[in-house]
Amino acid sequence: MLEFEGKKAIVTGATRGIGRAITEALLARGATVAGIYGGNHEAAEAMVGDNSRYGGQLRLIRLDVADYAAVADFCTGLEAEWDTLDILVNNAGIRRDAVLAMMGEEQWRRVLDVNLTGGFNMAKLALPLMLKQKYGRIVFITSPMGHLGFAGQANYAASKAGQIGLMKSLSKEVAKRKITVNGVSPGFIATELLDDLSETQVKEYKKMVPANRFGTPTEVAEAVLFLAGDRAAYINGAVLEVTGGL
């Protein structure tokens, strides 16, 4: 029997990078996944084609996780179809880097809206499906920037620090219902999110990592699947770092 056979999962930011790796790992182990993506149709079409062998296990939905009303409509429709939900992975995230003195209000607001408010929207509105069956696993994909901070990433760091506070508070609210809420904190992972780094920046960042390399999306996905499984039933309110020792 596959580890997640019969389980139903939502993964946000599901069509690229870490989100795609998580989604495909869940599919390979038997889960049915509703994958949320923000708007990159080419990435969504490519993912559907590459995973056609899973048939009805995978469904991709375009949705702005920062839009509360849209998320509410999505969760209402999902409840009518699925009735319950086992796993939610809040992975959707964006960067809009700038030093604070030069950061526009839109750059600040949009990063907080997607990364932090989007996680709130998904957790709040998907939670009733877990409460109904008194079981669930919620995993936030956060970042070491939440406690380290980086010049030029005040908005991103603030959103990730907020995610951890949200995750820890929620973990205490739902624990008695056999719902765990944890975080996975990836360091430098070789995804599209790092595509705008210069060759010099890549070399400097790798020097910061004791492992002297960037991680892979698959390595992050394995950590997420552990926390999403039954073996992690007594892990709650924790942040698992996947950083190579950063």
C-alpha cells in the first residue's frame, strides 16, 4: 500500500520548483492532489503532460491565494467534491526584492499578501474539512530569512517570520483535533526563485552553506512528506530546516 493512498491534499504554488516536487512526490505515493497555481499556464500545462500517468489524481486550479473570496469559493467547491481534506501544503511564495528605502508600497504589500495572508486564507478556509474528520496535516514552506534577514529582502523576511508565528499559534489551536501544523524551512534551493541571481551571487551564497551546494526541490519534498505522514503525529509547531547547515 502506498503511504498516501486514499489521502487528499492541497498544494499551493504547485506547478514549479519546490511545489511541483512536493506535488509529484504526493502523487507517486498515492495521494489525490489539488494543485494551486498563480497564473503560469505554460508551467501548468507542462506539469499535466508530464504527470498524465496519474490521471484523475492530479487537478490544477488557477487561484490567487491572496484573494480571500476566491479561496473561499474554491474551498466550498472542494468540500462538495471531497467532503474531507488530509493535507495542506502552503508553499505559494513570491519575491519582490529592494532595499527598504527604495521599496515601493506595492512591493511590500504584494509579498505579504501572497506569502503570509495567502497562507492564512488557505489554512482558515481549508481547516473545516480537517476538523470534520478530526485529522489533518498542515505544512508551511517558510525560510531561514524569517530569522536571518537579508539586505534587500525586508518584505520577504517579514512574510516568512509571520508564517512561523501563524504556524505556531495555529498548531496550539487544533492539536486536540489530531491536526498538526508545522513548517519546513528550505535554504538555498535550485529553483526558478533563484534564477535572477548573478554568477557572483551564486558563488557567494554557496560559500555560506557548509554543504557548499544548493539543495534540490526533491530534498525539500521529502521533508514535507515526512511531516505530512502518520509517522510525524507527535511533531507539532516545529520548523524543520533543510538548509545544508546554513
